[in-house]
Amino acid sequence: MKKNDILLIFGFIAVMVVINVVLVWTHCLAWEGVWDWKTLGTMIGAAITVAVMSQLYKDNPLFKMAEHMLVGSALGYGLVVAWYSMWVNEIIPGIEPLGQYGWRALLQPMQVAAEAQRPQALGVWSVILPAILGLAMYSRLSKRYAWISRFPFAVMIGFGVGMAIPNEVTANLLQQLKPMMVDVLHDSNGNFSILANWQEIVVFIGVMSTLVYFFFSIEHKGAVGVVSKIGVYFIMIAFGASFGYTVMGRLSLLIGRISYLFQDWIPLIP
């Protein structure tokens, strides 16, 4: 790290300290007791927010420092949550029948689970097998035994794909076909009406024209060219809506940060 970077970081910290002291001194920030952890957290959060937003000017050590703090704190928090949620709350209590029933918990897992009143489908094996697969992932740290990690990764990817494919087929295929399999010429009472099902008609035209656009075995001329051009319009509308939704999400995050800075930290916005 360059000397100027160190001076910039310490100068930023000094400026933030001065601002926070002034805010507390003028009672803009409430400070109760010797250590007000809530207010201190607000100060730190504001400092990190300003450091991250400094990237809008140019790449600088303040942004890198905030980025490293975010990654480090997220990793540490995730590690603690995983330790307590999995090992402390699931695995360690799950293997307690081994100490009480010994080898019988391994040889007769179902009977032991019923006696111990633990709702485990395979007894202690419901905890031991996932724990072994999880620990096997750490074999990636060794070049000699890295091949062992292929088994837990294969199981994880296999289960993930097996659970994702039905959901994807249902959401992106069956739900797309559903509006094209209804009677678009009649309403719910059986009367002839096209306007009553205009949404299904639009979906039908959009899906069919988009499929024609991606059908390259026929030259896009004449009627096929007109239909494929309609498909292009539907694709652009879908991309525009998706991009707009993304921008709205990012703007909502920006509004939240601005509100945090000028409401929670510096009370300029009522």
C-alpha cells in the first residue's frame, strides 16, 4: 500500500470522527451511556456507505477497504451461522444416540431413532452421511486426495439439478403452454368474445412469433419474416421490462442508502 493511500484512509477516518463528534455534541445523534452500540453501528455503517460510494468518483483505497471489510465480515458471519445452525444444532445432537446406544445406533438406526424419539428417516445415518460428504469437500485442499471431493460435489449437483429441473419446466414451459391451450374465442360463459381473452391471445402471439424468430431453417422472408419481426418486438419488450425492473431494484437500494445517510445518520430529511 502506498503512503498516499494510508494518509487518505487515516484522513477519512479523522473526518468521519469529527463529523460524528459534532453530530453527538449537537444532539443530532443520540448517545446513551458509555457505549451506545446502536449509534456506534450507525456511524460505522455511514462511514462504510460513504467509502463504497466513493467508487463513483474513481477507484480508490477507501472503496477497496470497504469491499474487503464487507467480504471478510460476510464470510465470518456465514461461518458462524453455518457452525451453529449445522454442527451445533443438527449434527452434534443427531449423533448423540451413538454415545447412548453405541454400535446399536449404527446397526439398528430405525429402532434407535424410535426409542430416542428423534424424527430421523435413517436414524443417525441421516446425520452421519451428510456430515461425511461435507467434510469430504475439504479434500480439495490436498492435491493427493482432491479426487475425493468429486463425490460430494456430484451428489450436491445431482440433487440440485433434480430439484431445479421440475421447477424450471413447470415455470418456463408448462406455464407458457397453459395460456395457449385455452379457448380464446369464448368467455367463461361460452359466449363468443375475443376481448375477454385478450391476454391469452397476446401471450400466444408473443410465444409463437418468438419461436419463429429463432427458427433458422427457413429464410425470414415474406410471412415468416413478418412474424419473426413481431417476435423481435416481443423480445425487445421483454428485455426492456427486465432491464427496467433491474434498474428499479438498484434505485431502491440507492434510495435506501441515501435515506440511511440523511435520516438515520445526519437528520436532514424529516
